[in-house]
Amino acid sequence: MLSEQAGKVIAVEYDPKLANKLEQLRMRNVKVVRQDILRVPLPKLPFVVVSNIPFAITTSIMKMLFDNPKNQVQRAVIIMEKGAAKRFASSHVKDPYVAAWKMFFDIRYVKGVSRENFSPPPKVDCAIITVSRKKVPMVPIKDFSVFRGLADYMLKKPQLPVDWALRGIFTPPQIKNIKRNLGIKQEAPVASLSEPQWAGIFEAMIKHAPRFRWPKVQKAK
């Protein structure tokens, strides 16, 4: 079906038996790549992702696709484990990498998919999400790593109040002004921040906080 709609399809399949079946269909505009998806370089031209991804490496695949907004991914329609789908699409964000993605992409929960629709059925129910590149990013693409450092810093403890998370970056009067200007309620947890509020805090940091106070991106252990 994708072959009929798209000008070109790159089908990544790690299972040799399934890859053989794909190649036997002899679709002229389909290139079958027999490889682990995490080792496949992303296309240099604009592309769309359509996939039922392996649940065990869901987050790794999402990071591969969306951790670098400079790449050419435009949209994605993905089936994944239901819990992960709700976590990525939730308005309450607890993971810094998800907060960073949402500055550049709209992530939407579309619908649940029962495990009974699969053969063999997985142990959990699934869901469909869509990811679309924003026409105008919430923060400049060139500042992705700077924003990610801010998100890492503030989401160390997502349930704590925003005031606590902003200490060390802003002065108490600055924090008061930021909360008032962005409509952040008293004692609101960091996880409850909206996309415009995240963008507003980032803009305030760039304009008013000295550079030595800007948090750095935490290196993965």
C-alpha cells in the first residue's frame, strides 16, 4: 500500500524471512534494507516514517528520529506500546528529551489498538501516534542542545514546583516575573508546563540569565 502511494519506499527489515518476502514482491519503487533500524542512516531528503516499531527499542528509535531537529523527518505514523504512546503524547512531560521534541514536533495520540489485532498478539495493548514537524519551531533549531540542557536541569524532579527548578538559573525576582508573565500557577509542578511556557522560560534564560548559569546537557551514562 505504501508503494502505491509513495514515490519511493525504504523498507527496513531485520528478519531475513520477512525481508525475503518483501523482495519477492518485486516492487520497483521499494528498496529493502536488511539491517537493524538503529544502524541505518536517515535519508538526507525530506521523508515520512510509517512503522509498527519493535516495543523493546521504542525510545531508542524515537530518539534516533527526533533528537536532532536538523534532520529531514517531516511526519511519522507509528504503532507502539500503549503506555509509551501516552507518555510521548501527554501534556504532562516528565522526560527532558520529550520536552525537547515538543519544541519542534507535534505529537498526537490517535487511537488505541487491541493486542488481539496482532498475530501472535503481544502482551500489551498498542496505540497509534502521529508526529508532525511544526511549521515554526518553538525555539530556534540551532539552540536545540541549549534547550535540552535546560530541560535536563528542570526535569530532574518533575513533580517539584517550577520555582525550585528555576533556582540556580534565575534570581528570585526573575522567577516571580517569569511565572507571572507566563501564567504559571503557584506550586505548579515542572511536569505541568505547557509548550509555550517551556519556550518562554528558554527565551527568558537566553535574554536575562548570564551564560555561566545556563545548564549543560547531561551526558548519557
